[in-house]
Amino acid sequence: MFLRKRHIALAFMLKRIGERKMRMKIQMSVMAMLLMLLMSTMPIMLNVKLVEASSSGPSLVVDDAQNKIYATIGAKLGSNFTDKATATNVGSEELTGLLLGVFAKEVDGTLVPEDGTGWWSLDGVIWYPAPPLEVSSYLDYQVEVITGPVGGVTLPVGASMAQYGKVRFNRDVNNQVEFLVVIFKDVNGDRKLSDGDIVVSTGDFPVKLDIWIWWTTEIEDQGLFYDTIQAAIDAASAGQTIYVYDGIYNEALYINKGITLKAASSPIISGAQMRTTNYGDRQATIFVENAINVILENLDIESQGLGIPAGTRSYAILYENSSGTVRNCIVSPNTIGDMYSAAVAFWDNSVVTIEKCLIKNFGRIGIYSNNATSTIRDNEIIGQVYSLDNQVNYGIEIEDYTGPSVAEIVRNKIYNCNNTHPNPLWSSAAIIVDIWMYYNIGSMIPSTVSIENNEIYDNYEAIEITKGMLSHAHYNNIYNNPYGIFNWGANYNTDNATFDARFNWWGDASGPYHSTTNPSGLGGEIGDNVKYSPWLGALFATTPRTYHVNPTGTIQEAVSEASSGDTVIVHSGTYDEQVVIAKSLTLQGMGDTTIVKPSSADKLTTVLDGHWWGTTKQVAGIIVANVATGSSVIVKKMKIDGESVTTRPTGADFVTGIFYRETGGLIDSVNIIGITITDAGTAVRGYGIYLSAVVNTVAVEIKGSTLTNYDKNGIDIHGNKLTINIHDNNITGRGPLPSGDEVQNGIVVMDGAKGTVNRNRISDHIYTPETWWGAGILFIDSSGSAANNIITNCQIGIIFQDSSGSAQGNIVNGGSAGLLGIWAQYTKAGTWTATFVSNIVTGVHDASGYENAATGVQSWAENALISVKIENNQLTGDRLTSADGIFVGDFPEYGPAGEITATISNNVVSGWQHGIRLVSSITSTTIKGNTIFNNLGNGIYIESAVNVSGIHINLNNIQGNDAYGILNGGTGVLDACFNWWGDPSGPYHETSWEYMGEPYGPHFGLGDNVSDYVLYDPWLEYSVPLPQPTIRVEPSNYQALRLNETFSVNITMNNLSIGWRTVGVQFRLQFNSTLLEVVSVTEGLFMRQAGETLFIYYIEYGDYFYGDNIVVGVALLPQEEEWTNWPSGTGTIATITFRVKYQPRGLDKPKLTCDLKLMDTLIMSDKGEQVSHYIQYGHYEILPIHIADVNFDRRINMDDLMIVVNAFGAYSGHPRWNPIADINLDGRVSMGDIIEVVTNFGKVY
């Protein structure tokens, strides 16, 4: 076989073959008879495009579809290459006398037989000459070679046969050479493809032909081909690339120049040879010595004979004082059990990259480095699981035996480096570093190793290192290793140093196990001197990420490392630090057991400007959220303790527990204490939470948090770009406070901020000198609403200062300190609105030198236009106060201070100096539907600065006021018709005044007194009905998800007026006992607000009239004289807890429902009268459960499977019988039940 262009030695059994044209004359009459014969014997000649030579890459190309080989750039004198062909009989008959023919031609040139020398072989060992001849068949080609044994080859059906061909070029062939390979039946026995012979490889039938280039190496772009890899290496120059074609090369390679050795297909290198190294004789398959940039690529190194004789130190690949890359290789030294064997090694200042390789079947070490620099990335390293105590296995070993190594170990998968012996002498590990230093062998310098993004699992140890302070392991998945990371000290543990193993996944969100610092960790065990916190809560590729921190690490480390959208979970413990968050993330603790407590002001090094009263102040926060874009930050479930910050932090004006600067987000379930800066007095103010935004438009929600023992204000909010939602918090001041201390407030919203303040409990904001008053909720130069808050023991409950807003459903009890309940006051011109609806105010007392009241509005600005609505409030004084129930006017009194329009309706006002007091600046006022009684002075008092022409007082209950029901001290005649005065006879009017020319009065009714200039006639002969309360079931709808689930409903009273003087409540709640079981019935706090109670309940099943029901009664116990306090507002009468008793199985089943229906409801007054009211029912439903969801948790997982498995084979009465495991309800637990779980495994619904 031979050619004349640089090409390949031929493969010997091909698919389609050409045959020379027949030159016989054929009679027309027999043409049809010969047609099939012609089709089977005529060679198929195809026009094939010239295969273009590549500027780089292998130049020998196989076109298996056409059974051709191309030497695309020819070949140089002396070049050798070999091919392998395999023929398979895929037909239905045995074939005999088969030969292989190779036809060659030089494109744009001429080959002659003398241009090459050929051989053929059946086994690649014994070779036979194959002399090239001039072509006799395929005239399109120039040279032919016919190979095969005498008489040809017999090929049974289904059998295969391999044949090798080799060619040596006897001259330079500089053009492309094309080879065609055919298999033919030599019918006439002349060892030529001649007339009458049958080509059997055409179209791969009946013989299928496969061809490879074999045992051939090539120096790229040179046209130089060699039989061995070492021959090519020896011939190549530095910088050249050698391609290695298919075949098993049983040779050991020595490389001392900077070449690239690259597989052209799938060659295997399997030799072994002793070499002299800097450490004595070593055995290697590939030895690279004193060479720069040696690249091994796509090779399969399947070493044979390494480690022989026993004790020989051996390596599949060894770099000494060299550099280079091993890429996409399989490295398999086949030395399992040999404790002197490594797959890849490099030492003595070598610089090597190992990437994308599969490393396996090594005896001791997968990759070894000593005094070298390496990058080890994207490899799969499969270790051995040894059972003998003296066997050990390391995926990667980095050593400093003769000098420190530098290694980057990235994105590798390392597993199975393990021991099963219970007490191995050596511990196998995925990665070990500087272990010889542990034994204090010589004076060693620690290596520097970066271990990142690796999968390390199913090893005995994951990482073992000595004195690892220069190394780290970050963002690895380390799991299913009994032992995680151990860091030893040099010289037998006398010189420990910390190894940085933060930011890893340990197989469980609880982190690694450490006996003292993380005993609840379920990951692999780690030793001392390993810094493992923060760690990851899931696989490192999971995004967004969750970081976990315990007190062995810092929160700031996790926060700084995290990306936007990540979560940082802070475990129980005390953290002495400031935390600064500059990205959108979630910071979540474990509740009060997670404590952030800086040990001194020196810890608060980050001080940022915050907005304050139109200017800026420097604020130091213990937790700081400062995101440039304003993106959301969530801080939740932790305790922040400023107790030890007793001095001013450098550069700070204020200190705060949490500081959100130009940042939105959520503060949830945080406990903030001790922000008092005790040694700083009032010079440095302390706040629980401080929010500021004047650049970024942001929203912040604060909920479920507790703030106590702060210096100035609990929550301080500043900036016109800020919207807040503050709800369900507990805020407790330090009051009462003496002169010289701070004037505290609970929540302050100011500087243009806006939002809602709802359902908070705020108390103890009292400044005893009363030169300043402490407030529960304070809006200043802002806008917003306050709803359903409970404010106690504060001098001011809620106040709007130069702010429009509303207060609804709040309970304000000033206790012994209250001076204002709910208030609005205006010092600036503008249009303002204030709405106070459905609030309860008590405990407002005398304020020396100041006007004060339970609720009201006051103006200090001449051009202020104020609209106030005061509706449905219950304002109850103690008849000992000089405060009024409702105050409307300006300050100073009788001066021009804007215009106030007031609507005062449906309020209950009692026990004050004056029930309603109108002072000045009143444009118009409507007073309607109120119950005003039992006040010390007047029910309604109108002072002299008021022109009453715009005031209308109608349809009110005015009774039992000590002085006057209405005293008109203003100018004009007051419209006060159609009011109830406490008696059908009307008010008592002792004097007379002239009205429209007629005397008006006297009238000696038995009702309240009335002054002159009040039009009271006609009056009402009955009281005005109070608003009807509602008894309702809350929540109104409840959907249960699983069997045995418990839930509670509250039976609530809503908007009960104190004027009803309620002393008793009754209800009956119907339910379905087939679906629900009553667990408990407990009394709520609503009735108890007025005194001790009698609470009664009975649970009744199957009652003839009511069915299944719970009947409940609550009554105030009798007082010594008479009742003086009555319940009012909104609250819980009783709480009923149910257990889900039945749930339909099968998602095809409908959900089941029942009404939680109120019946026989009664509200009784102290006069034994029933109070008219509304009722609202509840509704319950239970969704069906999937039949395979055995434990009813709405997911089908291992828990369900184990329940069924544990009851497998059981039946009713059997000791392992569990009826819920009988999924198909056939009375036994069988494989059918297990299959039902398995086929639905993983479903969540």
C-alpha cells in the first residue's frame, strides 16, 4: 500500500470499492439477464470533493462512509503510518476467499509503486510485505495494493476480522493522497480485483467495513509521521504539536522540550520505565523533565507495569522542574493497592495545570505536588475504598517537603478516597496538605492552597491540612464524609494555626459537627482550629444562597460575602460586632438567642449621615442597611443589645440599634434593648430603630418587634422619600424620666415621611417635669395613619404635628401620666385634615398651664385650614381631671389662628371637665349622634371667641352633666334642637332670653341644664340609639390541609359602645362533630377589661334543636355598690380550638365544609335590657388528601414510604398493624400500598 502524496498506510477491509469497467461485448438479448450481475460486481465510482488540508490539526482523515483515507498534506520521505480495518459479515451467508484492496492516488500528481513500501498484518505483530502495483481495476487511481492470506479469508455470518496496514513513504509527497479500501471475493484466485470478482463491501453490505488510523504519530503541519510517540517527540522541536492517533502504545515517554502531545482520536499509552529524578530512580509512563510548557491533551494513559517490582515509586505522569498542562486526559495508572503509586505528580518548581481530566485506579495518590505551583480544576478524581488498616488513599496531596507549594484546586469532583477498616493506621482523604510538617521533618514553610467549588464526598476525610493559615477552602460541597476537615499543628500539634474553611456546604443546613462549637451539626465532623462559620445552607451552586453563621464566625463575614438576594441565617449566640449591609439580602436570627451585642463603642466604626429635622446627623448603627440602590434588606428574628456601648462612637451624633439609610425592606421580630449610651447623657441620643431616606424612594415595614430601654425614641423615621408600615410591635419607654434625661417617644414619623402605624403596643413615655411631653406615636411634618394601637402610660397617645392623618381603632390609656389622648396641632399655614374614628381614650389628667383633652385639634397658624372628623370614639375620664373630652380651638386662645371645620359624631364622652369644648377659630361644626354624660362641668362648652352660627348640635344624648348640658358662651344663637336631655321633659332652662322678638325660656325640664342662646326646642323624648356592635367568628374562613391539624377561632365583640353599659354576653356556636373535635374553650380578655368575670361553657353533641354546638356565657361579677366600668371597643370573648377529625382521601373527592354558625347570641346591659347587635358566621373547609400521603403533610416523601414499609405484611390485629398504611383499604398492608407511594413519590400539592 502506498501513495504519493502524503497519506496513510492503508486499512484493509472497506465498504465500497471500485472495479474496473467490463470490456466485454454483451448481446442485447442477454442484457436483462446480466443486469443484476453488473449491479453486484461493478465498482461504484463517485466524484468526491478534495478534502481541504487544515492549517492545524491532524492531517490524516478517515471518511468512513466512503471507506476512504486522506493524507491531506501528503507525507515526507521516511514517514510511516498505519491503519486498522475491521470487516464484519452482516449478511446471511458465510463469505470465503476475501481479500482487501487498497487503491491510492496523488491529487495533482502521480504515484508510482516505487514511491512507497507496504506491509500488512492480521495481529499487528507479524507483518507481511505488501508491494504496491500499478492499478489494474480502478483506473481513476494510480497504485493498488492487495492484501490478505493466500486463498483469502473466510468470514462466517456475524464474524469480524481485523487487518492492519502500514506504509513508508520513499519520497516527499507534497500533495493530497487519497486511498480507497474495498473487500472483494477473489473468484478467479489471481489476487487482483479483476473481471468476475465480487465486491462485498459496497454500501456496507454484506460486509461492513470500519477504518482507523492506528499506531501513528504526526508532527503538526510537517507531513512527518512516526510509528511511536517517542520517535515523534525526539524529532519534534520546542513549540510543536504532536498528534497521536488510535492504538495502544506500550511505551514510556520522556519529554524534555516544550511540546504539545495531543490525541488525534482515542489512543492509549500504557508503558512504564524507570527514570532518574532529583529524588532517585522513579518509574513513570510519561516523565517531563526540565521543559517549559509541555501540554498533554486528550490522552488515555492506562499504565501497565507500574510499581513492579513492589515498592517501586511510580507515576503515570511526572513533571520535574517543568511547566505545562494536562488537559482532558484519562489518567489510570492501574496501581490499586500500591502504596508507592501516584497518578500525576509534579515537583521542584514545576508549574502545572491539570484540567478536565479523569483520574482513577491509582494506588495512593491521585495528584501530588511538592515545591510546585499548580492549578487543578474541573477534574474527576475517583479514589479507592480500602479495607486494610495499612492502606490509604488521597485524591490530591499538596506538600512542602522540599519547599512550599502553591495550588489552586477548583471545580473538581473528588470521591471514594475512603477506609472501611474501623481503625485504619492512616486516614484516607480527598485532599491533604503539608502533612509531613505535622511530623516536624526539617524546617518547612506552609503551602498556599485555594480549594474552591469542589464536590468532595464519600471520602474518609474531606480535607486534612497542617498549619493551614495560608490556605482556604471556600464554596465546596463537602458531604457524606465521616470526617470533614482537620487542621493539625506543626511539630505534633504544638504550633496550631487556623484553617479558613468558610462558605462550604456540609451536607446539611446545620453545618459540620464539632463537639463544642456546633454539637447539633449533622455534617461531617471537623477538628479544632478550623474556621467553618459562615457556612452554606445548600449546595454551593444554589442561588440565591443561604449562609449560616454561629459565634465561631462573624455576621459581617457572611454579609460581605453574600450577593444580592441571598439570606444570612445567624445561629444562637452572642456576636460582638457591627453589621453593615450594602446589598439586598435577608439577615435572620433564631430569635432572642441570637444576640448582636458590640462590646464597646469602638466596634461601631461605620458612621453614616442620616436625615434629621431638615438637616443631617451622623448615625452609628449596630446593624446598618445602606444599599446604594435602595433595594430591600430584611432583618428578622434577632436581639440587638447596645448595653455595652456606653460612650460616643467616633464621629457619631446618634446611636441606634438598626439604621436603614436610603434603603427599603423589612424589620421583623427583632428585640432591641439597651440603646442608652449611659455615660454620654443627652449629648448622644440613642434610638431603637432609625430610618432615613431623602434620595431613594423606599418603603420599610417594621413588625413583630420589641423595643425597650432606649435613650430617646423607639422608632425614628425621617425623609420625604420614605413610606413606612409599622405594625404589631411592642415599644416600651424608660419613663417616668426626670429632668435632664431625654423626652422619649415611641414612634416618630417626620420630615415628609408617610405611612401607617397599626396594632402596636406602646407604653411608658413620660417626662416628669412636664415641660415636654412624651408621646406614643408622633407625626411631625409628615402624613399617615395610626390604627388599632394600644398605648398606655404615655403623656400623649397619638399626635399629628403639622401633619394630615387619621387615628382609628386605637386604645389610649394614659394611666396616671396621660395629658393628651389623640391630638392634632398645626403651627404652619396650609390645608390639613385629621380623622379620629372608633378610638377608646382613658387616663387623661390635668396639665398645668396647658389645654388638654382626650382628643381634639388645635391651631397655632393664622392661615391654617383644618378639617377634623371625630367619630365613634369612646372617651372616658375619671371625673377628677380638668381635661376635656374633645377640644377644638386655637392657641393662644381667642387669637386668630386659622379656620377649623369639625364633624363630631357618634362619640361616647363621659367623666371629663367638659365633654366637648369649642374654644376658637371654628368656622363650622356639626355635633351629632354623640352620648355626652357624667362630665364635671358642661356636656358641651362653647367659649366666647366662637361664633356659633356655623355650629349645629342635633340628635345627641346629653345627660347627667354636673353644670350644663350645653353652655353657649359664644356669640350668636346655637342650633341644639332634637337632642335627648336625659328626661322626656327636656332640659332645665332657668332663665329667659329674647329670640325673634319672643322670650325663649324658662323651661323647667328634668334633663340637663341649658344656658341662654341655645335653641333646644323641640327636643327628643327618647335617647338616640347607640351604634350596634357585632359578634363575629374570626377568621371568617378557615381551610384545613391535614388530618389532626389544630386551629383556633375567636368569637369577637366589635365596636361595642360603653354607653350600652354591658354586663353579660352569650353565644352558641354550631359545628359538625364528624369533621371537627373541640379541643378547648378559653375565655378572652374583652369582658375582663371591666372587672372580674364568670365564664361558663358547655359542649353539646347531637342536640335535638341545635345539633353539635358549644354554648358560652360571660358575665361581669357584681360590684359592692354598682357597676361603674363597662367593656367597650373590640376584643375576644372566647377562643375555641378544634382538631381536624376527618379528611377525605383521594384528590377526586370533594372538599368537605361546615358553617361555624352563631346562634342564641345575647348582649345584656346593667338594666337587664338586650342590646341589639349584628352577627357574622364563620366557615370551615377541609381539602382532600392524596391517597399516598400517609402522614397527611401534603407531600409524598420518605416519611410516607417508611410508615407503609414498617407495616408491610400486617393486617388488623397484627402487632405491626397501622390502618393509615392500608392505602388501598383492602385490610392488609401489601406491595400494592408501597407501589402507590413509590409511583407518587416527590409530589407536593
